[in-house]
Amino acid sequence: MTKWFYTVMACLLTFAAASTARAENGLNSPYTRFGFGQLALPEMGIHKAMGGTGTGLRNYNQINMMNPATYSTVDTLTFILDMGMSLQNTNFAEGAVRRNIRNASFDYIAAQWRLRPGLGMTLAYLPYSNVGYAYSNSAVIRQDDDGTVTSSTSYTGEGGLHQAYVGLGWEPFRWISIGANGIYTYGYLQHGVANSYSETSGGSGTTTSSISSRTKIYSADVSSLSWNAGMQLTFGTKTDRFVLGTTYSPAHTLKGRPYVVDYVVTSSVATSADTISFNPLSLPETYGAGVSWKHGNHLTLAADARLSRFGDTEFFGERGTDQWRYSLGMQYIPEYNRHNLLRCMHYRAGLYYATPYYNVNGQPGPTEYGASLGLAIPILNRWNQRSTVNISGQFVRLQPAVRGMMAENCLRLNISVSFIENWFTKWKVN
């Protein structure tokens, strides 16, 4: 009863925190002004530490949202609850200007259990994208004997998309598994651009603002139902096991038409306001493929490739571009020895590379590179030998395609806890 109570309370509290933190997404990146913002893979703590690999990974002690075919691995007596958050420090560099910003964010919560032998079920709540930024710039557009006219433009944005998953994974034979998720996507995106002018008289030095200012608010409140599916093939021996995995997500349109309201303000009074609608937003068709090799209970190597066809989508009238993502991951466990914590820790590492999926002022957006190191610390006690605390550090760089554009370097600390409980064990009385 105690295990049920604390686990259910943890679920409820985390879901409540996630639902109330609608705008607190832990971001402050000007690049989230474009497209859907910063995209987030359906990663658990292990996948963040292994470079985002997971399509070909298969482990009965881990929830893997990267491929629903893995849900069938959970054993008959087990209930798994996985929750994660992250802390990050981002350095922005543009020319000689440098700035550091620290943020924190809730990442995900997921639960998994077996319905019957060979059939597992998963519930999860994850982000799809995050938007968060506020910055401004100013420039002198006229300077003569009559005075100076300065133009100032500010940019603000917030929101993002979130996804709730309900999935099943089935293993009809020991060498093949298939799975599918039903996905509810919802969220809002809001971007603001405000342009104003100030005039300084050349004689008196008095500052005035007789030129009309202009503000544009781009908004979209969207939702949709969709699905994705996956398959895994397993072959090899007990010593060396290979897994091939594939996933597919169809393109689909989000309900809720995006629009922009264009205000012209004169003397602090809005003299006109026009509303323009855009084509509906849509999520892209996505293909994934991955492979993993597991040597005994010690070494696991994995590689993934993922194509998202953003070239068929639009964001407030701007066409996207197809995105490729490649990742490599590794996990090493010295030995399963409960009496030596260092020997039974899981040591992980990963690398990834992702092309941009949006354009910035007609130029390709920044390319993303990432590297990660992490470990899983087993929670060893008389009742539980499988639960883990997962900690990983990531270095992420956004490399602009055009010289002079802003670069981002991010150091991120990911922390998650995987509770693995024997919920369904029958009590025995001697």
C-alpha cells in the first residue's frame, strides 16, 4: 500500500506542476522565434546521456519513448515511473558581446506496466517544442542639424507545444516487437514585434515621439490527435544481441488557425489594427531508424538517424526545411554487484548532429551539435535493486550558417529518477 501511495502521489504532483508551468519552459533563446521554437525529442534520462539514441535500444528496466515497440519489454511484476528535469547555463555570443543566462525546466513524466505477457502499456507527458525569448535592438536612422531619430525594435515570445502519449507495445514472437502511440498535441505560440521611434531636437536636446509606432502580435492556439508507430527486430546470441528499430510518424494538421494582429499607434492611441490569418500549422512526417549492439550485460552501443520533413510545413507564412539528425550512444556497466556501487553504476556517453529545420531572414538556421556524459546510480536497499537516479551533462552548440549571426553554447544538467517497483508481486504467508 505504501508503494502505491507514494508513487501515485508523485505522479499527481508532477502532472500538476507540468500543467501549471505553461510558460516556464526554461528557455531564453532568440532562435526560438523561428518555427515551432526549440524542438525536444521524446527522450528519457538514459537517452539524453546517450546522445538521443533510442530507436534500436531495448531494455526491460527502462521506458523508451523513442520507439513504442519497446513497451513490450516490461516484465509481469514491474511498474516503472520515470520523471526528469534539467538545469542549464547558456552563453550567447554575437561579435564582441557575450551574455550568460541560467534556466531550469520540467522535462517529462512517464509510466509503464504490463497488461499481459508480451503486451505493455505506457502513459507519458513530454514537450514537443519550447519558445522563450526577449531581446531588443536600436539604431540611429537619421542625424543632422535638426536632431536625431532613433528606431528601437523589441522582440518577445513564449509558449510551446506539449504532447500526452498513450501507447501499447506487443511482442508476438521473441524476435519481433511492434508498437504504437496515440498522441494528443496542444499548446500555444505567441511572438511579438514592437517598433518605436524617438526624436531628439538638435537645439534643445528634448526627446519626443511624434512618429507612429507599430506592433505585431503573432498567435496560434492549437491542438490535434495523431499517432506514431515503431518496430524492432532482435537477433543474435545471449552474449551478443543486435536490435534493429524503425519508427514512423505521419504528417498532420494542427487545429487552430494562426494569425497576426498589426497595430499602428499614434500618440499612445491605436489608430488602426489589421488581422491577417495564415495557413494552419502542421507537424511533419518523420522517419526514424536505429541499431544497437549489446555485449553481455556490460557494453551497449547504439546509432540513430531521423528525418523530419519540415520542408512541407509553414510557420506564419514561412516555409521550413527538412531536418536530419544523427546520433551515437554508449553505455557500460562494469558488473552487477550490489556491494560495490562504483562497479554497478551505468556509465553513458553520446554525440549528435542536427541540421536546421527553419530559415532566419532567408538564410539557413543554425546547425546543432551536442555531446553528453552521464551515469545511472542504482538505489540499493533491501526492497529495491533496480531503481536509479540518472545524471548527465550535455554540451550543446548552435553554430550559425552566416558569419555575424549569434552563436549559442549551452551546458545542461539533466536529472531524472526511474522508480522500478514490483507492484504486482503476490504476498506469501509462511
